[in-house]
Amino acid sequence: MNVPFVDLSRQYAPLLPEIQAAMTRIIKRCAFIIGAEVKEFEDHMARWMGLPQVCTVSNGTHALYLTLKALGVGPGDEVITVPNTAFPTSEAINLTGADVVFADITPGYFNLDPGAVERAITPKTRGIIPVHLYGIPADMDAFNALAGRHGLFVIEDTAQAMGARYRGRKAGSLGTAGCFSFFPSKNLGAFGDGGAVASADPELIQKVRMLANHGRKEKYTHEMIGTNSRLDTLKAAQLSICLDCLDDWNRERRKAASLYDELLEPFEEIGRPHVPQECEPIWHVYVIRYEKRDELAAFLKERGIRTGLHYPLPLHFQPAYASLGLGEGSFPEAEKACREVLSLPMFPKITPDEVRAVAAAVGEFLKGRKKAG
Ligand SMILES: Cc1ncc(COP(=O)(O)O)c(C=O)c1O
């Protein structure tokens, strides 16, 4: 059985008439920039988050970058984050002129280690960016406590965790600000790029809003240097329709993850994702660990099963960070994770038969290896 890594068409098929009607209305009105639908979506998302305000921007990278700018981060500052994340997390820090400081992840878990963060704090540290990687919340109590003790901000990189909960509260509403990506394959995906910033602090949101619109509140008065990072009206309308489905889609992902858990449990060689008790993940991706993951991925591909890698190279090994001089062994847990992780097919409309086919193929691979070895 062929199993795609992600199939968006299945989730959009029943929504297309509604989305097309909304888009036709906007096209007839020709209000493509900051049309009414942008505010409608922001209000909708704010209600869904349980926060007073949300500001949309043009992508998740800018959500992080503009939040950092709004918090006054710039040259001479340091911001701490993980090396096993998408490149934009650290890139956003560099875009402000500040320095990225990496800290390792907790063993057996894919998220930032609070102990490692504390050791990385210097007088130049302004804040921490924990990433809720794969849709599993990071240890927010620990980061908020650290931030309180050292006078730091905490920006949650919630790009992969929209709808996840930590001690019953939504990821992205737990720190100074939460930054979201609506990249098409994210749990809430746009028909193109998109992003948002959520915060309980109305001044911070107002500043991000101005920065995303050339530093202005009013049409002809620019109070600061900003940029153009607005979410298109067409995408806002589509996202608002899809947001009504997000809780269901996340439930479907949870069901698929439970089935993977159950079916993979007998395979001792395979590391299944660890979920701390206080976390309710939303399985942006379902990631297993296995020493020979490239061989397993190749075997699955031969059988028509597509997999992904999140992420094969820790950020400190990226050519763009060569000048940091961080060699092998700098962050051993993150480096090991990058060598072993393999993302299995995961999307809301994946069928139980597809999950079973993936698990059966993993079993077949392991059996073959045992026989050969
Ligand atoms: C963890 C993480 N942070 C930030 C981003 C950046 O989001 P975008 O692609 O919308 O710029 C992504 C998405 O690629 C991501 O997965």
C-alpha cells in the first residue's frame, strides 16, 4: 500500500465550496490587503487561544523576528534556543542582529533542557525561545521560572504545536508571546505562507502590528522602521474557515498517534516519542528513533511509504553557523536525535489501514535485519 507522508487534499476536499465562495467574494470586492477578513481571522484565533489579541503576519519566520524586534532585541544581545529545530527559529534571532546561543535538549525528549539553558545564560542574554517540537510542548513552567529569576522573555515557537496543551493551557499562550506558522503542512495551514503572534500583552501585539505594516498605525505616518509582513486577505478568509476544523483535525492526528504507539510498542529497537504527563501533544509529526534510520527509511520508500526527517542536521552544523566553531559533541543529545529521528506518515485523514501498513513494514524491516544478523 502506498502511504504519503502528508496528504492535504483529503482534508480540504469537503471545505472547498465554502473556501471558494469566500475567495470569490474577496476577489469581487478587490480588498486584498488588510481586508475585513484579516481582523475576523485574528479575532477568531484570539477567541480560540483564549487571549485578548492576535496579530497576523506573512509567515512564521517573521512572527519570531518581529516579536524579537518588538521586544527590543538587537546587536549585542543573546537569545537561547535549541539546535534541533527548523532553521527559521535561529535565523529570526540573527535577523535582529543578536547572537544565537544554542542549548542542548533533555535526554529522551526532543525539547530544550532547562538545565542547559540556565548554564548558557550570560549578562547579554535577553530571552529564551523554546520550540514545541513535533507538537509536544516544551517544559514551560521551568522556562517561565528561569525567565522570572533572570529577567528574560520567553517566546514560544509554536509553529508545530497549534492546539497542543501544557497543564491544560494552549501552547502559545504560556510565555511572553507565542509565534505561529501557517506553512501549508502545519496543523493549521494556509494556501501559501502565513503566520501569527499571540500574546496577553496588548502593547507587544500593537508593536508587532506596526512593525509588520511599515511601522505605522495611520496610513501616512511611519513611527518606526518596520517592514511589509501582512497576511493576505484571501488567506485570512481560508484560515478562518479551517480554524473551525482544527480541533477535529488534531483529534484525528491523536488517534493515528495512539495507533502507532500501540502497533510499534512490541518493537524494542524503535524509540517512540516520549510525552511528559503535563503535555497534550497535537502530533504535527510522529517521530520515531532508530539507530539505522536511513536504512529503515529506504526500506519504507521501496514499499511506497514516504517518511520525513525533522531534522537531519543540527543547526550548529549548518554551513551558515560555521563561524560559531561548534564541533561534534557540542550538544550531544541534539546531535544524537538528528542522527536517529524518522518522521512517519501523519496527517488528519490518514486511515487506520495506512497506519497499520506503516507499522507492518517497520516490523518486516526489523525481522529481515534479525534474520540477516
Ligand atoms: C519550528 C519552526 N519554527 C519556525 C518556522 C518558520 O515558519 P515559516 O515557514 O512559516 O516561516 C517553522 C516552519 O517551517 C518551524 O517548523
